[in-house]
Amino acid sequence: MVELSRINYAQKYLDDARMLFAAERYNSATSRLYYASYQAMWAALGPPMGDRIWRHLAIIKPFVHGYWFDPAHPLQAPGLLEQFRLPLRQLYTLRVRVDYDLLEIKRDVVDNMIKLVGDVINTVLAKGRVSQ
């Protein structure tokens, strides 16, 4: 069940990233893109067990596995969304590098990440059931 408020924020953060991209603020766009993907994954997975929050790299594995839309998928099998694993890890690494190391990121890299995050959000919306 997809959390409506989180997927809405994911879409807003993606829109923010597009505006920052248009203004050639690529580092800021990268940060917003990462948080858009994070909120989309959280929307798909729901809250973690207990009163915890999803850890940044730890959220990728269960998202990619796909149990949130196919609970019968074997745990030992490759994830149903493997195409997202490496790009999402790269986006996380880029977000850390632009925020903390002040890496100057190139336009084409951000453009590709905009497409990635749009695909992640669309996948969550297509495969999940939306809850209030």
C-alpha cells in the first residue's frame, strides 16, 4: 500500500529538482532528486518495523526486491526491480558528494538522474496501492 503523503512529497521534490535543474543549480537538484527517490521508496515500503526510520542505503535493498508489490517473490531470487539498484546507490553517493564534498556535478548526470527518479516514482504508482 503506497503512502499518499510520501508519494506526493516525492513528486514535489522531483518538481523542485526540475526547477533547480532549469536554473542550472545542479548540486541542489541532485540533493532534491535523492530525497524524491527516498520518499518514493518509503511510500512503497511503508514504515519500517518499530519506531525507526529507513536508513538511506538500507532502503534500497527491500525496495528493489519488490516484496511490497509481490510478497510471494522468493527472498533468495534477484530483485524484481534490479534495474534501479545501482542507479539509486549512485544517486545516494552523488547526493553525499555534492552536499558534503562540494562536488560540482555535470548537467548530463543530473538530467539522467531526473529520468531515474521519474521512473522510480512511476513504478511505485503503477505497482502499489495508494493509501491515505
